[in-house]
Amino acid sequence: MDLNKRVRALNEYVTQSGVTLMIAEIEDFLHNGAVSSGSAPQSGKPRALICFSRLQWQDNPRLRHLLSRCAEDMDVIVFEEVEYSDARNASLHCKGTAAGVLIAAPILPARLGGREAEECQRRLLDQLVAERDIANPILWYDTPMSLAFSDHLKGAAIVYDCAGDLPETSDAPSALLVRERQLLSRADVVLTSEGGYETRRQQHGNVHRVAGGVDAEQWGHAWLRVKGLIDGAILARTAPSAPPAPSTRSRVREQSVRRGFDYLIVGAGFAGSVLAERLASQAGKRVLLIDRRSHAGGNAHDCHNDAGILVHPYGPHIFHTNSRQVFDYLSQFTAWRPYEHRVLATVDGKLVPIPINLTTINRLYGLSLTSDEMAAFLAERAEKPDEVRTSEDVVIGTVGRELYEKFFRGYTRKQWGIDPSQLDKAVTARIPTRTNRDDRYFGDQFQAMPLLGYSRMFDRMLDHPNIKVLLNADFQEVRDEIAYDELIYTGPIDEYFDYRFGELPYRSLRFQHVTLNQERFQPCAVINYPAESVPYTRITEYKHLTGQAHASTSISYEYPCSGGDPYYPVPRLENAALYRRYQALAEKEGNVTFVGRLATYRYYNMDQVVAQALAAFDRLVGAKRTRLSAPMAMGSDERRVRS
């Protein structure tokens, strides 16, 4: 590599890694093209890079351009996707390219598959590494699936190159998603395209856009940038006094795991995050908070989509509470945007307020009733059952069968997958009916949205030196690898006990997110569609919730379903009995606290989960809650949300 290229590489290296080099190190870099403390093996041999490709070399032009330039600086081996043949034995066909890249193509007998094929590839890879005397190579993954046969290799740095547009998460096979979580937890550097940057940035703390080019100079510049990132990662691994990562979402270093933690908290939603913050800030405990997802915040997580609009990927989350204590606690981590939620329903071709109020009845029937007249109107239609046992009993006993059919039966059947006559009365008991014109969905004293969103609130909550956050981590995979004194578990209680008595039933949700090239789509944040002929239950337009100004708008269609992430425990007597069996097991577990919706098999609003977590903290430390710092005022001290 000539001097000009080395100067450019040095600039890229320092810019991307953020390190300060001594004069001797700069001279070493300009002379050898690398920093001796980490970029080259101690033996003096050139560094090796092994790339695991999901395509053949000739079918992957982007990788071909980048790694051909990489071969100017180090030995490059591309371990291609497997090929199957009629041969009796597995073999590895190796050939060199004009650029000096070694292509290794595994050939397996057609009869092999699954674990046998993975073990064959592992043996071929180990044979290649041994024959070429490769030590501590850079590992470059073009596909997470290669971890199945290469996860035993020790690398100087690990690069996940996901700029090749793997399938969208919602459509990807579960095996791919599991492998990707593992790779993201190990990778030092993640490379992505412009379109995938915002998504990947939520998943990893060191994500970089790497564009291609149309000529050799542009591709050369792209490689120099990548090399700077890799050298920075190697130096960060090997430097004896490497500075700590600035983000609390950085991967937990092995030395932290060896020291152990006072608490391991499973689940980074409201329950887990609140307990992590309290234990760290008020009790001085060292906490490791893990989550199998790529972000904290649980279902309340929000993010900006590709259009730059703040959306809720898991459906609308509207904060409301009557608890001053809960509101003041959360106000330590966010300013608020005042917001009172209103919902309309499409019934008989009209948009009417829900919950049912005076406006609903007058608009639906073309009447001009007063509040007293509406009360009489409903009393005439109500059918009082001998005993209120089901959700159907509650509604018919309040508003009568006609309004039950129009507003509740279809919506409930879609939401829960069963008829209201089979659902516990608690499901609809909390839905009010008003004889005035109050069209607010909630009547709580405190109603507001986090000014910059829920994710920013969680970032602040977890920004404490005693808290380490490990994402893309499954409890079952790490529970025996981490030293901790006590466990707080907020995941599904039946999963914790390996489904000993069977699975607890949940309803889940599927969302279709759409961005439209128009400023507004509907008159309020949420419109319900009770009719069973409409497959979705509601449409949400997020700009109403966030107050964001943007020329476009984003909406989501919500489809209840039986499979997927657990959202709502199904409230039936037999399910409650099944939960009690798991609860009895939980009470016998030593040094384990079960907190939150999934761990207690109950649906809670956000404020209820926060209150439960605060109460659990009091029980754990056995002391009165310390005074809270002054809460932020609504809308103060932070800039407004804009596109």
C-alpha cells in the first residue's frame, strides 16, 4: 500500500476508532499499514481475514470489490455457501483469484443435511485453518447462519456485514433470527446500507453505513473506511487501558461478567428497567439487565421509521395514571407532552366516539337526547342477567343487545378469538359508558406522552454506571455463563419452568405499518373497526400521539392473532387455574423475584407495571423509598419533536 493510501487509512482509523496514537505508533502505521499493538499478529505474518459468504464469489459483486482491496493488506479467505453433489465424501475446493483472494468452496454429499452438514463444514473449516496456520483471524460474516459451524473460532475482530439486505425480520425464518441475535451480541462492527442504518443502529452500538462505488477509487475508499473500523475494534480489544464504551447498551465485557453482578434482571421492559434503575441508583447494586430483543423498553419501544416518523412498532402506547407517585418517578427521565386520548369507531357508516357517550347515541340514531334522556334510553334496552359472569353479561346488562352487537361482539371476537359469552367479566367491566359528552378514552388525572418518545425515556432511565444492558440475549443461553446473586424475572412464567404444566394461552398482535405521502390520514390517533367483516381491529396514526410535524404520515393496521409475541393473557377460569400451579412453583424458588405482566400472567397498564416494580423494590431492599429528584415539567428542557 503506497504512502498516500496509508495516510488516508490512518485518518480513517483515528476518525472511526476515536483513539489517540503515540508518534511511534503513527510511524509504525505509515511504515507497515497497521498499528503494532493490535492490527498485526505477533508472529509478523500478515493478518488473515475469513469471510463467510451466503453467495458464491462471482454472485456477490459488493463483497468481491471490498475484499479484493482487502487482499492488498492481508490474507483473505472466502468460505462460500455449501454446494451439494453426488460425491461420497465431503471436500473443500480451493482456488485463487487474480486479486489474491482464496475461495474455499465446501462440497458435501447430497444425502447430508441439518446437523450433519454443519458438522462437515466445521471439520472442513478447521482443516483449512490448520493447514494454512491461521491464528486469530478477522471473522467477516455475510450471513449469520455460518455461526452454526464457525462459532468456535476465536477472532481478532468480528464484522457483521448486513448491507446485503437479508430478509426483513418479520418474514425471516426463526433460525435466522436466533443466529442473528447471537452474531449481533458478538460482533465488534456492523456494516449496513443506507436504508438499513436506522434499524441496525437500534440493535448494536457500533453500526456504520458503508456505501459502494462505481469505480476503483470509490471502492478503495470504502475499504479504507472499513479497515479503519476493524483496526479500531482490534485495538479496543487488545489495548490494556481501552476506554469504556460510552453507551450503556454496549456489550458487557468478559471482565465484567467474571466479577459478577448483584442482580440479573431478565426483560428490559417497564418492570425490569424500573427495578434496574432503583437498585442501581438507590441501593448501589450492580445490575445486569438482559433482553432477547434488540432494544430496551419492551412493547413500549418507539423508533423513527425510514421516513423519519416516530412510530410504535408494537402498537400505540398511551400513558395515563392516577398515581402521582408513578408520574413523578417517570418524570425524572422525560419531559411530557400533554395528550388526552380520543378514539372513534366506525359503526353503521358513521364515526362515533367510543366509549359510548351522549354524542355516540345522538349521532348514531339521529337523536337530540339530554343526559337524563340517554340514561333512560339505555335503561330501556338493558337486559339484566340473573348473575354477571361473562363479558357479554356486563355489556348487555349496561347498554342492551343492539349496542352490544354494534360495538362489542365483533371487536371482542376478533381481539380474543372467542365469543364474549366465554370471556371473564373483567374484560369489559372497565369500559365505561357515559351519559355526558366526555369523549376522552381515559379519565385519569395524569395523561401525557413522553416528549421525545419512550425509547429516550428508557435510555435515560438506564444511563447509570451500575447498570449494564445486554441485548439480543436469551436467558436460557446466558444463565449459566453469568455470575449473579439474585434474579429478577419478568418473562413468561411458564417458559421459566420449561412449560412443565403446559403453555399459558396468550393473544398476540400483528401490525402492518404503512407510510403515506400525505400530512393526515384520519381525524384522531385511533379508529376502531368493530365489524367482523373487517379483518383488523383498529388503525393508529402516530403523529396524533407524538405531535410530530412531518409532510408524510405513518399508520398501522392491527390484526389480533393466536401466535407470536405474548401480549394479552386470555382471562378464562381454566387459564387462571393453570397460572396458580406455576405460581406455586415460583413461591418455592430461592433468590428469584417474579415481576410484570408475563411473570404474573395479568394484563397491566404501563403505570400499573411501574407501581408494581416500585413496590417490588421496596420489598427487596426492605426500606422506605428514597425521595425522588425534582420531576421535569411538561415540555421543558428539551427540544420539540420534529421531522
